[in-house]
Amino acid sequence: MSRMGSDAHVPIEVFGYAAKDTTGHMSPFKFTRKPAGAEDVTLKVHYCGICHSDLHQLRGDWGNSKYPMVPGHEIVGTVTSVGSAVSKFKVGDTVGVGCMVYSCHNCDSCDKGLEQYCDKMVWTYNDVLPDGTATQGGYSTIMVANEKFVVHIPENLPKDAAAPLLCAGITIWSPMLYFGMNVKGAKFGVVGLGGLGHMAVKFGKAFGMHVTVFSTSPSKEKEARELLGADDFVVSRDEEAMNAKAKSLDFIINTISVQHSLNPYLSTLKSNGKMCLVGIPEKELSVLPVQLVAGRKMVAGSLIGGMKETEEMLEFCGKNNITCLVETLPVAECNTAMERLANNDVKYRFVLDLDSVQQ
Amino acid sequence: MGESGVVETLGWAAQDKSGHLAPFKFTRRATGPHDVKMKVTYCGICHSDLHQIRNDWRGSVFPMVPGHEVVGVVKEVGSEVDDFKVGQLIGVGCMVHSCHSCESCDNGLEQFCPKVVWTYNSVDTDGTPTYGGYSGELVCNRKFVLRMPENLPPDAAAPLLCAGITVYSPMKHFGMTEKGKSFGLVGLGGLGHMAVKFAKAFGLKVTIFSTSPAKEKEARGILGADEFILSTDKEKMKAAEKTIDYIIDTVSAVHTLDDYLALLKTNGKIILVGVPESPLQLSPTSVIFGRRFVGGSLIGGVAETQEMLDFCGKNNITCMIEKIPMSYVNTAMERLQKNDVKYRFVIDIENTLTSE
């Protein structure tokens, strides 16, 4: 069913939280979204996850921030209207919008369902659409997106705990499948136990692998084992424990977002082992070539995931009851959440409650 | 057939990390039931010979007789050997033993076996040091002896045993064989020129990235490269971004990986086969944006070395060499240090190995 709203040409009034400058401090912000087009889906936002890249972009860390900025690309909501050409969604559906809102659909990457690698891809916030409109994200009450970039959220998953699947989840799922890190019984390592890391542990266990967590925080061990099901936990500063892991792992997902040396982790890989980077440290990382050559090992990278595979991941999560471990806060507390995130004080993803906004 | 006693052999060895090579008499083991004894005719000089005689990688044990691109003829076979005949043209590469009971060996990747024994500067199963192919004779377990194609000149074929397999193996393993795709080669030396030859044989479009403008004419004219780009030419490098499907990187000096990663299309790969001693820096965004990867590769297993040799025989592929007498070897090492060779030195052991 699809219908065009009678007020189709009126900009949509939205309430959100935006930063005005590189302090990253957010405050209430009224703005408008363009009227929904024929292919667009309009949703009332219930929840939006806080991604570490929101923090980076709010503070201008990557040198490309435009203000005012409404962040948020882990958006879950309910469809309130659909454009006349929309076929995949109907009013009342629980849906999600992730990191992208546009791609060219006319290139090799788009053809392969890898919109994230399209040269013309547009991010959900802090970017510009082809028509010149600045994109604003999901720390807001209403989201409008082309149906190609909207996904169904399985009804059995709690909406807030499902939200971070749209970035953290797919960022881990995509490389695990692409690089074959889903072999039952294989030995899998996860470096860094944050938003991305805890999803890697969950998927690792779901794929039947033996999971070792590497972390700088001994305090995370109990939960890693008991709550997430990790089989082993190594404090990366413990040289002896690291040495004991030498040549033992088939694959590693590395989520660290600060500068570090890859070599101690490469040493834990067996020959033909693979490491995939998903965190984005600003500085370069050190690699000793002999580490790669002497064992035919590889260091790869991966960026979120395409739309088709995001749908597949959500389906898998729905079937296997996989969601994220979240701390949900009213959106008005977004600044507090950011401060705590800056100190890594979260188990393991903050989710902002947009329903808490008094209209 | 039949076993002989321990044999005195003449070779050239380095006695210390000055790397100076000179005549050296030593003994080879008696030909055991599973061994093949080879009269060495030619031996290629690999850059790793230079590294090891100078103890660049630490772990060098002297006296050291280098050489792991060894070609010759069968002189004698052990009683259990039925797949090699006296007089047959054979080769021995970088390995002379592995455990044959581990995952790597089972997968034909003996080079990753924890118990692998290298052709020289290693310790054999009987506790004796291994001495390589800068010598008159070699005794080797038949599992590590290779059949050299009869139609290839043995001197020009010798470097296939290390340089050849070192690029052939990753090119096959990582799928760098799809006709029409775009292949990049970084560093045009012994390894590099073989990569170009194989790439052309696989029907790839070849772009060479080099720091030496002088190499362009030959790269295009003799090796058949389609493009040649000076890596210092920022404009040309920028124009080449996101145009290459896969890259083999042979450079053994420190260099900027990010510059070459930028050349790759989405899902592109760069495989290191050179081993710079110092760490390289990698910007995560170079691999994350575009889902690229950096890998490494080490020579190749025995079965794939044989496969490569057969492929070279069928397609008439050999190396471009400069044949030298044994007495020239120290000068050759000096020139190799300066990259002054097109593209591999090969020692004429048969005719020039003397105790002088």
C-alpha cells in the first residue's frame, strides 16, 4: 500500500539535537526535512544508537564537520507514510536507517550491493545530497529516507537493543562473512571490547567459533566470559599471555580506534591467518613486513556493509535473537552520554530514546 | 643406484658477516635410500643470499655456503627413489626438509611447516648445518627435488626456483590470473621481472611502478609492460588511483604502503614478497575505505613449484640473467647491493667452480 500525503510539498518540521561547533556540545534544534518524495519512507524515530564516529564528527576530529550537525546513523522507528513508488514498506512497519541515505546505483559497487564503496555515496548525516541538501541524522524525531536505504527490523527484537545493529552490527557482520570468518570450530580473536567488539563476540559465538577477546581492561573479563560467552580473555599488555597465544588464531577482527602496533596481534595468527581492521585510528599503524610474509597473513579493512547484507544480518539476528547490550537514555542526556563515551564508560552502546521528547 | 660414503665437496662460503665468499671444502652426507645426489651446474644468486652472508637478519651461522636456486643433473639416486634417473635435469629450491605430518605440509605449504629446513643456513634432521648450491654437489631428499623442463636453458631457469615461485605462488593463490584485469608491480628486480612475465602470460594488463626511469625502455620493450610509472611522479600516481585490481610489491626497502593501496580498486589486494627489515606504516583508512588488504607471501610449496616449472616449460618462460664465473661472486654481491643487475646473477658452477 502506498499513498502520497496531501501535504507532500510542505517541508517536514523536525525536532532534534545538534552541535553548532567543534565543542560538539549538542542542544535542542528545530529544523526541517525536505518533503518526502515518491521513493521516500517517513518514520517516527523511537531510538537512535550513539556510534563512536558520532563523537568524532561532533568534535571535528576528521576535519570535515559541517554545523549545525544532527548526528545519528543507528535509527529505529515506525513508518508513518510512504511515497507513491515505495513497494517494500508500509505504514506501521518497524524499520531502520543506517549510515547511508544515497548512492549512485550505477556503478560496480552499487551493482554488487556494496553501496558503501560507491564513489557517490552520501552519509546519513554531515554530508550533502546531490541536490545540495545537507543530511541530518537520527538524534531527531522524524527521519525521511529513500526506501533503498531503509531496512525492516525484525518485530521480535527490542527496538532500542536493535538500533546499534545498523552500524556496529553490520560493520562486524560484513567482513566476517566476506573474509570467511564464520567457520564452525575456528579460532577467532576480537581486539577491543566496545560497541563493535561486543558484536564481534556475539556473532563469533553464533557462528560456532572459539572466541578470544584481547583488551587493555582486565575489568571487562568477567562480563566478556559470562555475558558475551567469550572462551578466552587476554590482557594485551600481558606479554606472557600474548606469547601463549602465538600462532593460535585463524582470524581476528580488530576494533581498536587508537594508534597501536599490529605486530603483537599478527603474532597470534596462524599461517594464512587474516586480520580485518574496522576501527579508524587517526594515526598510522605499524606493520612488520616479515609478519605478513613469513606466514602468508593479511591485514584487511572493511567499511560498514551494503544494504542487502544489512537485511540479511537483521534477519539472522531476528532468527537467533541477537541484539546489542545497550544503555538507553533520554535524548536530552545526549551530552552526558558523549562525555561517558569519550571515557569508554559504556557497556557497550548508548541508545538515545527519541520517544522521550515531549512534543 | 646404490649408496656411497660421505663425499668431500667444494663450495664457496662466507666465514663471517663481512660476507666475503671464498673456496671452502666440506662434506655432504652419503646418498640415503630416499636421497638424490645432484651434480650442480648452475646456481642463481638471490637477494636473500646477500642478506644472509651479511647477517642482516641475524641468525646467520658461519661458515655459510649460500644458494637456493640450484640446477644440475642427477648423479646418483637412493634405493627407494624411483622417480628420478641418473642424468636427469633437476633443481632444488629453498627447502630440503619438512615434517610431512602437519597442516601446512598436508596442504602442500611446506614453507610454513614449523620444522622446515632451509637449503642453507639451517639445521638438518641429523643435526648438521645445511650448505647450499654455491657448490659442486648437493644431496637432497627426493621430496624436495624438482624436475626442470628439458626445453628451458638450465641457467636461465635456475632463478625460477626462488624468484619465480615467490611471485607465482601469491599470484595464483590470490587470484591474480584473470585475463584482462589490471596488475601492478612495485619494484623491477629479480622478483619483479618474473612477476611481469607471469602477468603477461596470464593475460593481465601490467603497470610497473619503479623509482628508476632507466628501467622503462626494457620494461616495455623486452618484458612487455603496458604502463610504467615513476612512483615519485605524484601527478601520475594520483591519476592511477583506484585503477589497479591487484599489486605484487617486491620492494625490500622501507616505503609508503598507503601510496600503493591508493592505487587499488575496491576489494583490491597488495601482496608483499620483499621483506623490508623495518616496520611499514599503514593508515587504516587505506584498507577500510575500499575493503582492500595487504598480505604477504613466502616462496611456495613443492607441488606448486613443480606446477610453476611445468607452466614455464609449456610457455617458454625463463629469467633474464647475467651468467658469471664463480670467481666473480663477490663483485656480483657488490653490484647486487646497488641493484646493478638485469635481473638475476647466475653462477656457472659446472664450468667455473674451482678452489681458487
